[in-house]
Amino acid sequence: MRIWLSSACLLRVIPPILTGALADLRPSARTSRGGTASEAFERVQFAHARARNVSRIARAHGVRPADLAIEAPAAVDLQLPDRRLLVALAGARSALDAGTERSVQAHARVLAAIYQTWFTRTRTAPRGAEAIASGHRTRLALNDAVAVALATELTALGLDAPEHL
């Protein structure tokens, strides 16, 4: 059986994340762990720092994230990396809802890995004299939602979500 999700359907996961819906789902705060736990999540922390940096660079180029609650997301042509990242991002709520550290750890690692692949294949800012398109704005909103999800998951695990690395 195959299930097809439209771009509009997939993009519906972003506005609740950006408006703070994940903040209510954080497990109770835990104490920070020693160096080994932090080292185990360096790739997740790096992905978060990279997402924040991508946001800063895109905004410096004049790109503002799309307000997907208002704009018509069906006009955006989502590529395969975008779709994979959206599907992974949609799992953030269920990983935090599960309330187990193991589910949050697993989702954070998967989301970080998929984000790194997405980062190498997409652009959130125009190149040169290229005009800012809806794809840039939509991908910036997606990038920002990933940053929020990774920060929430790292915080739930008692780890820092760095702005820079």
C-alpha cells in the first residue's frame, strides 16, 4: 500500500512547531549529563547550530520565512529532500509525546542526519542576482522548524542547543 502526501499536507506540520506547540511537550527538565552524553549528541548539536546559521545567512540576504498558515503552500514544488525532512520533522511531536528519553534520542539523531542531507541539496537564499522565490521562503520556514524541533529535543535531553559551534 502506498500513501501519497501532498505538499500542502506535509507543510502543515511547520506552523505549529514555529508557534511553540512543541514547548508544551517537553519532558520534565533533567540535569545535564557528563561529557559522554554530550559527545554522543555532537552531530545533533551541530545540525542545530547549522540550522541557526542558515537562518541568519538567509535573513541577511533578505529572505523571510513563509507564513505557511496564510500563504498557499500548494504553489511550492517540494523536492524529495524537502519531503524527507518534512516527514522526519512530523515525528518530533510523537517522539516528545512518548515521554521516553530513548524515543527523543532516536528522533533527534534521525532528524539531524536527514537535515544534514537536506542542507547539502537545497538553498534557502538566492544565488547572486537571483530573485527571492516562494521556495526560498518555504525552505527557510522548514529550516527554522527543524531548528526549533532539534532545540526542543536537546533541551528535553538536558543538553545545550548551541547557536554556534
